[in-house]
Amino acid sequence: MVRRIDLIPSSIKLSLVLAYDLWALGIAFYLAYLIRLGVESLTISWPEHLVFFIVLSATLILFYLFDVYNSVIRFFNAKAFLTIQFLLIIASLTFYLSSYAFDAFVPRSVPIVFLVLASVQIAGARALVSLIAKNHWFDEREAVVIYGASNAGRQLAHVLAQGNQYQALAFLDEKKRYCGRNILGLKIHSPQRINALLKKYGSFKVLIAIPSADPIRLKQVLAKIEPYALEVLMVPDMSDIISGKRNIDEFREVSIDELLGRKPVQPIPALLSANISDKVVLVSGAGGSIGQELCRQIVLQNPKKLILLDVSEAALYQVHQELSETLANSGGGTTLTPLIANVQNGLLMTNIFTRHQVNTIYHAAAYKHVPMVENNVIAGVSNNVLGSYEIAQAAIYCQVETFVLISTDKAVRPTNVMGASKRLAELILQGFAQQDHHTRFVMVRFGNVLGSSGSVVPLFKKQIKQGGPITITHPEIIRYFMTIPEAAQLVIQAGAMGTGGDVFVLDMGKPVKIVDLAYKMAHLMGLTIKDEDNPQGDIAIQYSGLRPGEKLYEELLISDDAKSTQHQRILTANEQAIHHSAMRKILTQLMAAIQAEDEMEIRQILLNAPLDYQPRPQAVEQTKVNLKRSCKVA
């Protein structure tokens, strides 16, 4: 926190007060003679001037000895007033006695008038400043440095100067021609001088005033600030500022996609609209993170009807309300139909597809949280495997044109039940693709999406705001990340490319080390990590150990012969499928084990299936523990 007056150097403030006191004492001295003698009789010779010098010197020395110049004027109180009065009385006595020493003409009333005038001008002025000082000078404000000295930065500095929340200290800009100059009284510094600014002003926030910068540029800017552990805020997008949706001083936190700096690729319009425009589209799991974003992207392509299908009433209501408002504002003609249904009910799925004459299905209904599925094997396999089988079989029966399965990187050489169930769902669709029917099956596989339910990003933010600790399972754990909007767009485009039985893999960019992500997030929220190098840090990291079924590294391909497609971020994987008859045999075994509620048998079936499933030992042990507990309860 900082106040405007704190930005004025102490030496300048002391010089101003000294100058004022000199002026006030001079006025009081000579005005006292003028009041006593009148203009016509006023005659002051050199002895009187010498007395003035003695009185002036004595007063300033007394003020210095009694710490008058070390006191803070805005905290001026009765004690300080009495101190100054006492010192001015001594100065008045000095005035009177000096007349004898230098044979000066000093009428007895002049020192008294001098005392009154000096008290009003010196003590009274200090009291007045203390009482009527404007809040915008003395109220504490948040110290900020503006990154970007262009138009947006200048507008921001002007807006901040009018308010009373932030105090701009300086500008930061990479352009050499700007550095060293001043804008609105604020000096422009190179980013290399952040450390010097910290030494001068202490901690401050950094406001990024580059509203039109692309993700790569923002990532570079954030990389320069992040090591200093300064809280970083962003100005709104320029389009929102121009349209009036947001003011330039409505700051937001740095989003994780800006931190990762992944530049989005423009979608191919023909691929986006191919399976959607003027068609009846159904999204299963419409209330989930991916399902909701798929629906947002789908309504932009003007489908005839969008069916929102989910087992959760609350989630379904939320997405239906949001999309209804979107369509009302845009004037779109799409019909929205929210349906509460379970994909494991094949007859109900058939009824829905027939009644609404569905053309395209995006199957996003799945249990995806690894620990949850690991502890709820029957529910996880029932939903992810049997649910996919039932909805896919219903799609074939109703001659749905396109069926797109949302898969996961955890399906590649799975080490957990969730990944194994998703890989088995892929094989089911590949088996169906071998049969003679009118439905085209496509699978799209990708990694973690930023901000989805269960993502580490919102969890880390919550933990950092609460003061920690940040919980990470392992110091070496690495994950791929992609924004939800980009993932949804790529899923839709990949779904338009497949010919039947295709497995598409999204290019997730470079993998991210989770501990590095935690450090960067903490730094950009203005906090330091407590570790061996910095034992006095603000927040600690706590390693909890890998959870049952969790991998250190995720993969997207089973084989390494992925081929490029017409979209630069979509690859097609050439992966082995099994015959649909073999697939039916595995499903029959699974259904029997699920009906018998035999978790160990379900795991064994997954192990025997051609999934390359290699569970971590503690996952199997946890299942045994759960079974023992269930037996005791029974």
C-alpha cells in the first residue's frame, strides 16, 4: 500500500516546511511592527534586522531540538500544538531580550503581536492541514506499476489518477525509445529495472495494459514478471472496452491459458458446420465442463435442434438457462430440448433418437475423475463402458449419421480403471465401425482441459488464496493442458473428418510440469513458495504421493505412427482394433461381473482385455480394502 504524499522525497517535504516556516516568521516579525507603528511611522534599521536574524535562528534551532520537523503533520494534535506554542513563547522572549543586547527599537507590544501571528501561521497552519487534508493524498492506496506505455497504458494511468484505490508508481515498457521518458508524471522503465523499483517502493502490483496482445506475447511478458513474485492483473480486452461492456480499470487475474501462452489456431468453418448446421444434434453429458462448452460452440453453428442430455437435473438446468439467454440475445432459431436421461438406458436412448430424429451425437457423458472411479469401479465401468455401448447401439438402430466419442489421454496404456474403461469404450466403437450400418463412429482423444471440474488450476487458486499449502501428488508429475473452448472446437472439427472407426488425437502442445505451474501461479498472485532456497516464503507445497492409478506422465498415442490431417492440431492415430464378436464376449463378461457386484472380477476382465491395462499395485489393494469394509458392514 502507498499514499501519493509518500512518493514525494523526504528531503523535498522538509525543504518545503522549512521554507514555509521562514516565510511565516518573517511575515509575523515585520507585520508586528507594521501593526504597532502604522505605515507612516514604520522605520526599521539594521539593529532590528539583526534581532530578526537572532529570533529566526533561535526558533528554527528550537524546532529542530524539540523534533518539530520529525513529526508527521497529518497527525498534528494538541500535544504538538502546545509544543510549538511553548517554543514560540521562548522565541518571543528572545525577541524582547535581543532588543537590549543590540540596542534595537522593540516596543513591548511587538513581541506579543509576533507571538500571535507566528502561532496562527505555524501552529494554526499545521492544525488546518491536519483537519482538511484531502483523502486522495493521505489515504493508503495499492501501489501499482503499469506494463505498457502505449495508448491503453496512458488511459489507464489517467483513470487511476482520478480514483482513490490505486497509486501508479511508474511504467514498464520494452521499447527502448520510451525508456527514461515521462508520461503523466510517471517515468518509463525497462522491465530489467523491476528489481530497482522494488528496492525503491517495496512490493507493488503489475497491471498489464496490453489488451490486444496475442498469447505468445503475453507469455513472454509474464515470464519477465513472474520471478519477482508480484501480483499481476490484466486490463480487459480492447473489444470489451470499446463496446462499453467493461471499463479499463476493471481488472482480472491472469488466466492459466495466458500463463501457458498457447496460441489458438483459427478453426476451419466447413469442419465446424459439417455435422451441425441445420441438423438435430445431441450432446450427452451436456452439464459437464466439456459438454457445456460443446453446446456453446454448437449453437454458434445454427443447428435445427440441440438436445441437452444429462443425468444431473441441476447441471442440465444451468446449461439450458445459459444457452437460452445466448440464443435470445443473438436471435438464433435453434430449438433447445433439455432431457434428463441415463445413457445406460438403451431403450430410452432409442426412443429419444427416434422421436427427435437425431443426426449427430457428441458423447461426453462419462465419469472422468481417476480417484473417484478407482473407488467406485462398478459405477465407473457401468457408465463409461456399458453406457457407451448402449448409446452407440441405439445410434446404429436409429441410423444416426455421426457419433463422436470424447475420449482421454488416460486411455493410452491405462494404469487406472477410468483410463481402461475409456479405452474399452474406444474399442466398442471401433468394433461397431466394422459392421454394416449408416452410423459413422469417430473417437477424439485429448488430455487435461483448463478450468474443468477437478482440474488442478481452480484447486491451486483456492489453496493459494487460503494461504496454502498447495497439494501436489509428486514433484515430477507432468500433464498436457488445453483450454476448454479450443478442445471443444477441435472435437467438433475432428468429428467431421472421420470416415468410420477413426481415433483422432488433439495436439496438446508441450507438457507442463505441475510443480512449475504451482510456482508460476503463486508468483503471479504476489506470493513466494516456501522451499529450501526460500525458507521464509509465503506458501508451502505439500507432496501427497501418487493416487491409486495415477501416472507420472500421460500419453496420447498407443503407437507412434500418427498422421497429420487438414487441421494442424488434429492427428489421426492408426491403432489396433478388435473384432466386434470378441468385443461382445468381453461385454458379456463385464455385464455378469457388474450384476454380481464383483469388483475384483471386473478388474480381472479389464486386465485380460487387449487394453494394455497395467494397474498400480496400491489400486488393487485399495479395492480389497473396500471389499473387506463392505463385508464387515453387511
